[in-house]
Amino acid sequence: MFVVGTIKKNGKDTILISLGDYKGHAVCDLRIYYKTADGEYLPTPRGITFANELLPELIKMLNEAQKQMEVSANE
């Protein structure tokens, strides 16, 4: 697993973005990790895993979502 980056979701949860392999297929994983009492981050079942080939389409949709948010904010 190669960790691309993290996004702090709230005081105890973090979204971890990683690239890896699942049953011989290259995948991207966006998963919520929680912080234990001793400070360790562990994965939750909440998240999505998808084939790397879908990443450009997801990025395109996220860019569109950002544009729509900016339009809504300016109205």
C-alpha cells in the first residue's frame, strides 16, 4: 500500500487515500481511519475502493462538484 495523503475529517477521524493491489488489480482506496486511545490510527469499514482506471473520471466529477459549489457560494 502506498499512502498518497490524508485529510483530517474531525477530531478523531482521518481520511486516508492510498494506492494498492487487491486480488491482482490496481486499486485506489479512500478509507476513514479512527484514532485509538493510544494514538494509533486504525481503518474502519467506511470507505470506498475502486479500480485505478476510474480515478480520472472521479477527479473529473470532483472538479465539477467544486465548480458547482463555487457557483452556489456566489449566488
